[in-house]
Amino acid sequence: MPNLPDVVLWSIPAFVLLTVVEMVSYRIHPDEDKAGYETKDAATSLSMGLGSLFFDLLWKIPIVAIYTAVYELTPLRVELTWWTVPLMLLAQDFFYYWSHRGHHVIRVLWACHVVHHSSRKFNLTTALRQPWTSLTSWPFYLPLIALGVHPAALAFCSSLNLVYQFWIHTERIDRLPRPVEFVLNTPSHHRVHHASQGSYLDRNFGGILIVWDRLFGSWAGEVERPVYGLTKNITTYNPLRVATHEYAAIARDLRAARGWRERAGRVFRGPGWQPAPVPGVAEFPNSPGTPRPTPPTC
């Protein structure tokens, strides 16, 4: 396996430049609807991004060990050539879709991903608001390793996917030409994904391609202006609380649960799941964590 470039590291200068350009654009042409930047919010997003770099290094140790073991056990091998790399990137994007979707509909996974949705702003710093518990995604990519994709090649494709998604976190780019909007994930699609309106919730999970959402029934077009954030927003800029608030909500719900069935639901059902009321028992609602309507089914 040849050495592959660190795509994220090489992209940092572009991240900085594009963020400065976007900030300047709001200075020159302020948005009347109070979009753009808020100092505390942007600082929190940057803090979450820097923290994720440190924690990702820790989580990579066991994940790489598991991937390496599976890769050594499988007899299959996918060579790194000019034509296999696009196929690996396509496959990684497919499994990213299901990972991303899973992190919206299973609460314990949502507890990790909710960090990225916790800002009520939508700008390029929002792309940097990454979780500190990102060890929840690795099982979704095990099929690729079992099929003979080298762990380093998977890491390279994942980095490309992550870098691509940086530029779509902006309100400064309107809809793109129809062929582009039909195939690729764009700022318009991703604005819908970050919105908290009921009609927009749990939509547009694609990374690079939006075709997965069109195929599996989770696509929604941008109609009304999105309202960003959570259905129950947090009121803190403390990075530690931003990183852990949903885990704390799950813990509160588990302590108040009335049995193992409810405890399992609080962890593995959707973020807005509530147990059926017990006849004759007064209802004292538990902490709902981040309440969300039942996600769309396909």
C-alpha cells in the first residue's frame, strides 16, 4: 500500500481562507435575517474541531486494530489503482450514507452526532463542530475492509468525503444548476439537513452524493428558509457540555426508566422516542434529551 496524502491536513489552508472570505462577505453584505457569524458560536465550533483532532487520535488506536485484524483475515484484496480509487470512494460514500442515517435514528449514536447539529448558525465554522466520541462510526465500514479495502485506503476516502463536506456548510451559495443538484450534495441540500423544521428533519444524509437520498427516500428539497439547530436547543457554549449533553440526557432517562424495555428504548430507539403510558399511572415526563419526531421510513 503506497503512502497516501493526509487530505485533511493539506486542506487546512483552504479551510482558513474560505472561512475568512465568508466572514468578510457578511461584513460587506450583512444578512437581514441574522445569519452569518456569532463570536461565541464560532469559537465553540472551532474548539470542538480542535478537540476532535485530539480525541480522534485516541479512538483510532482500537479502530485501526480491529480493521487491521479483519483485513488480515479476509483473503480478498483491492489493489490501489487509478480505477479502483473512484470505486472505493463511491463505496465509502454509500456506507457513509447509512452511517449518517443511523446516527440520526438511533439515540446512542445521535448522542455523538448531535454535536454537529447543535449550532443555531450555519456557516463554514459549523463544519468544524465535530464530536469528541467519533468511535461510533467504524462498524458501518467493516464490509469494505472485509471485501479487501486496505484500512489506509478507507481512511483516505473518508478524509476526501470529510473535506468535500466543508464547503457545503454555507448560506452564501444559492442553488446550483439542476444537474449538479440532482447528483451531488450541495449547500442547498445540506441546509435542509441542518434544519430543525419537522418537514426537514432527518433528510439529506449524503456525503458527496445526494443520489443515495433520492434512491432510499430520504431526500427533501429546500423550500422554506431553514431554522438551524435542534428541536430542543442547548443554551451553552461550553465545549465539554456541547460534547456530552445528550449522553447526560440519556443517563437521566435511564435512571428514571420503569424497566429494561424502556431502558433499551431510551438507548436504541429514536432520539424522540417515548414509552407508552402506563394505564392508571400519572405521567411525569422524563428528560427527553433532544426530542425529535419519528424519522421517515422508506
